[in-house]
Amino acid sequence: MLYLDMAREYEWLPNDKTQGVSPEGRDITGLTLPIVKEGMTEEEWQNNPRATREEMVDFILGDLNKAAGMIGYLNSTSKTMPHLDCVYGLMARCYMWIEDYPNAEKYARLAIDNSDSEPLTRAQALNTTSGFNDINQWMWGTQYYSGFVNNLYCWTANICNEISYGYTGTQLGCYVQIDANMYNRISDNDWRKLMWKAPAGTALEGENDFISSEVGEQLSDYASLKFRPGGGSTNDYTVGNVTGVPFMRIEEMYFIEAEAAAHQQVSRGRELLESFMTRYRNPNYVCRASDVVDEIVFQKAVELWGEGQYFFDIKRLDMPVTENYTGSNHTPPYLFNTTTRPAWMNWQISLLEEMNNAGVNGYNNPTVPDMAYGQ
């Protein structure tokens, strides 16, 4: 999973602000990151060049195919361990990355068919004590345990708005929010819209479920209610930070399947999207969008908000980012508009790696100029 994420993060892909040339003038187009394998000598990892996309895909799929053949020997049922459905899910992500949509669709369906997970219900997702913190509701995740949590260095302290400790929450008044345009595009009939505080004067004002009305009154408009503290504890981090963190949910597989199908046949993608949405999210949903892929990606972004997957879709599909608009809830200096995938989505490899790996030295991604962040 980590290699797949990092490869997509560090791979240089074209944009309108930077060129596929390192600061030293070397071609870095399509390069990902070095592959470190078991048994490598010190000399090998000290001169280990960035792998091409093709080399990285072969490496990742090779490991995943091995895992698929051996995962049956795993006797743990814990969701902290990946099982066969997760292996297929990673394959689906990998094939989406390289835009092999027939295989992406195939493995997303295999993940669904081999999983014991079901899409979250409204009651589960909006529950004030167990909403998006119960690992047993997902395909795969990690788990914090009582006695091994810190008030700051953990997931909840960075993502939950209803706590009175941490980097977010009512103590500092610093809230994680959904983009206003994104929120406004969600149908009022879609219960997922209740995962963010409805602005005053809108149709859903007063419809949110808060852990307490006092906490709810303090939250800003568009503030996330998606990730709840453990047990609904807003003040005691030894309880509130004992949560699960999602790595993979079965809902993602439905959206991968739909998008992959749409790239091959638009009508099939629309049908799959409508089937999922009407069954699980909005019984009145009809896809009227002329760009079905864009609509699928949007609904997937709503579904997986805060879970780290939208980044990869924007980069893969060369989508622009718009944050500077009338009514925006983004604040200076973070009002960035782009016309292509943002230049900053081509991550730079750390200076320490350059210093210790001659194979990377001179082949890093270019520095993103200040102008590349905005118009």
C-alpha cells in the first residue's frame, strides 16, 4: 500500500507550471521513487535510482500476486490485517493509476465479492459515538488502543472537530471543513451531506447530529462531523483517541468499478453509479451529468472525504483545483486556482535521500515556484 501511495505521490506528471526536468537538467518524466528490496547491500541502496512507472507497477503487482496466493494462510480475522479483499482492492487502485480500466473494474468487483464488508448505513455513519471510528465496519484500517494514545500525536487530534484537545476542535477553534462549492453540489436528499455542519439559512440547518448542542453551536459552517471521537468523548483523550482509522472501505471499490466501467462504456458507468447511490446514499438519485466520469469522481470524493484518495484521482485525471471563488471558505494564502493538475502534486524527494543515494541525486522533481500555487 505504501509503495503504491508514494509512487503516485512522487511520480512527475505534466502540468502547466513546471517542466519534467530536474534542477540539474535531467529528464524525470514518469519517474517514481527508488525500490528497496529485501537483501539489498549497502552499496546498492546508496546508488538506487528512481524507478519508472513500468518498473514500479511490475514490482507492486508482483508482490500483490504473491500475496493473493499466500493470504489464505493468514488465520487472523482482525481488520488491522489485509485479507484477500484488500489485496484485490490494492490491485484495483494500481490498475486505476495506470489507467488499465478493464483490470481496475475486474479487481474492484473481486474485492467486493470477496469481502464481508457492506457500505455504511446512515445510522452507522452519523452515529455520534461510533461514526467513522469503528474499524470493524471497513475492509482495512489501523486501531489505537487505550493506554497507547497521546492527546496530540494521533488521528483524532488532527481530524475530529468536536474534541476540546488536539490541533482541531473547540479549544483552538480551528476546524477541518469541506470545500463550500463541494458541499453545495451535494444533494440535500443525500444523507452524507449531514457529515458537515449546515450553514445558517440553508435547507439542512438544524438537521445535524452533534455530540452535544454546546459543541455544535461552536462549530463553524462546513465543519466536519464525519470522524467522531471514541465513545463520543470530547474531553478525555484517553477515551476519545481510542479509534480506528480507515485504510480501505468497500464503498471505494464500488466507485472504482463505476469509473473504470465509464471509461469503457459511459452507460455502464452511469448505471453502476446510480445503482450504488440509490441503494445506499440517496434513493432519489439520478445521474444527469454530461460528464459521467466527473460525476463519479465527485461522488467518490464525497464518500471518501478526509481519507486521502481524492488526491490520486485529481492527479491521474489531470483535474484543475479551484479554491478562489465567490463564497469560498478557503483563506489566504491558500486561495489556489489551477488549470491542470497542481504542480505541487508532484512531490519532491527529501534532501536527505538525495544526500545518501547517488541514484536520486540530480533526478529530483523540480521546485514548485510560488506562481505555480495560484493563477
